[in-house]
Amino acid sequence: MTAFGLVLIGAAVLLVLVEAHLSTGGLFGAVASLVCVAGVIALLLASGASASVVVVLALCVAGVTMSLLLLARRRILGPLRVRPRTGREALIGQLGVVRASGALDAQVFINGSLWRAEPNPIDEESELQAGERVVVERINGLTLCVRKAEEWELNR
């Protein structure tokens, strides 16, 4: 029974390593936690501990492993929610100023550069006027799809 408990704890360590390299969203980590608890229970039963001691220690080990798993998950998923700072994706949501207006050659000045722009077709007033503040909604190649900025966006 002792060897079985040690094998279970070794399997739990391997599952944690697999979770660290595959990032399955905590699936292997949760299984590792359960296997670790089972290993501790097997070791305690092999040592002749009473049932109440086994239950209390198993709950403590389960609490510690689950809290470590949740802490690791939070630290891993935290950077994924950060907004991009560079590249095309960083332009979405940025404020710009219309420099040149026209049906086909509208230009918007954002972060020190001029971009071709087209108005959002859903807007009622889809005509872009020079000097207007706009917000980038999406990017199509090298053309920005923009809409007029609302008052609350100008005051951020």
C-alpha cells in the first residue's frame, strides 16, 4: 500500500508537469490534485492512521493543492487578458482625427501616422468630415473601419 501511495504522488507530480507544458486550462492540474489526495490517503492508511486523521489530512492536502492550482491558473491567465500594445490589434479602440475626408480617400491620423479609413456602414451619418474625432472599430488590410467618437470616449 505504501508503494501504491508513492506511485500516486509521483503520478501527481508528472500531471502537474504536463499541465505546465500543455496548458489544458487546469484539467490535468485538477486530476493531479485528486491523485495527490488519493496518494496521501493511501500512505496514511498504510501507516495505520485512524479514519478521522486520514479524512482531516486528506481535506488539508486537497485544500492546499486546489489553492495552488487556482493561484497558478490566475497567474497564467492574467497576461492573456492584457490588451495588445503593438501591431494591428493595438489600433482597435484608438482615437484618431480625420485629416482628409472624401468618399474613397479619407485619411485618419492615429499615433503619429496617417491611415486610410472608411466609415462604419451601420452609422446613419457615414460621411467623415475633416477634424472629426473617430474610433477604430476594425481593420481590413491597411484600411481602418472607423466610427465617430462619442462624448464619453473623448473624455477618457
